[in-house]
Amino acid sequence: MCATRNEQRVDLPDDLSAARAFRDVLRRGICPEHGAASLDTALLLATELAVNAVRHGSPPVFATVTCCDDVLRLSVRDSDPRLPEPREAEPGDVSGRGMALVAALSERWGVDSHEGDGKTVWLELRTAA
């Protein structure tokens, strides 16, 4: 259990502006204890989660930012039960690298399936020292 916890949820539009809406929550300083390096990584990964949800998921889509001590957790939930299928993009591909970025830059990540009610893709980042 965390000593300090701060959480904010935001409903995301069903288009690519969802990424901006998710980044705006992070920029508002929901987790002031996180350093600039963590914020830059969080902004990139928030974009990936939001874009994947609106491109491959189903509305409604919402994002949650949770700060718990030294961990920043980003999650996006949508109504599509299909789980993400990370793939290896070829050099000439214009997409297909999002989940590889999530895996490479986050401390941990995963997917929670909600029986008949979609899924939540989440990741965790540690604060910058």
C-alpha cells in the first residue's frame, strides 16, 4: 500500500486528440514529485496508450494517472475485449512500434481483461531521482 496516493481519471475522445487529452492531465502536475525525465517518458507513453486505444479499441475510452510513492501508473481502458498483440515492425513500417516502446521504456506493463467489458492496458514508471 502506498504512503501517498494521487489519482485522476479523464474520459478520452474517440479520435487521435485522445493523446493530447491524456498528456494534458500529466502536464497539469498530477504527480509533482516526478522529475522532468520521467515526465518526458510518461508523455510519450501516454500518447502510445491513448492512440492504440482509439485505433484498435472501442469507445468509451478513459485514462487514469495514479501516483503512488515513487511509481507513476498510466492506464487506458476501452470496451474492446481483444488484447493487444505486440509485433515486430519492419524497418519500412510506419506503425507497429507502440507496444515495443511501452515495453522498452516502462518499468512494468500489462493488460487486465474485464470479463465482457473490455480491457485496461497499463504501465508503471519510477520517479527520476
